[in-house]
Amino acid sequence: MKGADAEARAAAWLASLGREVVARNYRIPGGEIDLVSRDGDVLVFTEVRQRRSSHFGTAAESVTPRKLALMRRAALAYLSREHGREDLPCRLEVLTIDGPADRGTLTLLPLDG
């Protein structure tokens, strides 16, 4: 399971930055958030993308507008279902791993909006 390995490495890396990982693989029909973490008072929704090689593009290039829309939808559902409101401080980001899941290059990409 390469996806699980990449997500485990991403969660460990986020924890090393001082974040508390509060949920993994939060799913709703048609959407998913790989990792939900807390950075101080801010909830952070993280999509983890990993590519072993750049033959078909980088990990960042694999994030489509559709994926981002589904991620936003899942984040709103998480806020509503788990916290009873959608106006909590939060942000979205993509964490990419280019190369093998266990030793590839990690890059954190904040998303606007």
C-alpha cells in the first residue's frame, strides 16, 4: 500500500512540525481528506500526493481542480459534522512526496481560498 506509506510519513512529518494529527482518511460520499491536523487553533486539511517518478508528472501536478473541489467539500463536512459549525479557523494544503514514500522529497503547498 504505497498510499498508506506516504500518508504515514506525511503524518509523522506534520507531527514533527508540532502539529497534532486528529484524523486520517476522513471520508464522505465523493470526497476524502487524507489528514486533518491541528496547528495551534487552526484545523489543517491535508491532501497527500506521492509520485515515485516524474514520468507522468510531479506529485503536485497530480492534484486536479476536481480533487481540490472534493477536498473543500469534505473539509466543510468535517467541520459541520465533527464541530457543529463551518466557520472555524482552517486551511487547506497539499503535501507532496516526489520519489519513494519513505525517502522522497517532501513539499508543503498551501492552498488559497
